[in-house]
Amino acid sequence: MLKSKISKMVGSLALSGAILIPAVSANAWTEYVYVKDLYPDAVDYVFVNNGANDKYVLVQERGYDGRIYETKVKCDKMVGSKCHVAVER
């Protein structure tokens, strides 16, 4: 009798867990990374703010040929004055 109660309890916990896991939104799997941590080997970072909604960083990286290449990275989240970029995990 005790064995059947334990098996019912384990079964109900497994079923409730299986129902709750897909209920987690996709946004919960997104992580925000500081742009300087995302591009650690960059030569320079230029923050550009063109209005209230258009914030991005120009990341300047040195290529293998010695030239400087710029990559425009959109800020998904601002924490203070630091630009964070969304990374899917």
C-alpha cells in the first residue's frame, strides 16, 4: 500500500513538471551580455545615441590584414550607461 502511494506521488510530480516546463516563455532563455564582454578583443567602442529608441555601439576590430573594421551592434537593453546585447542560450 505504501509503495502504490509513493508511485502515485512520483507520477503526479512527473506529470505536473512535464506540464509546467513548456509554459516557460522564450524570453526566459534570453541572456543580456555587456557589449565589451561580447567583443573582448575590440580596439575601440563608440556609443551612438540617435534619439530615444536608436542606441547602438560601433565596435572597431582589427582584421588579419591590419585594417580596422566597424560592426554596428544594436543595444537591446541599457543598464545605466552600459549597452547590453541579447544572446540566445
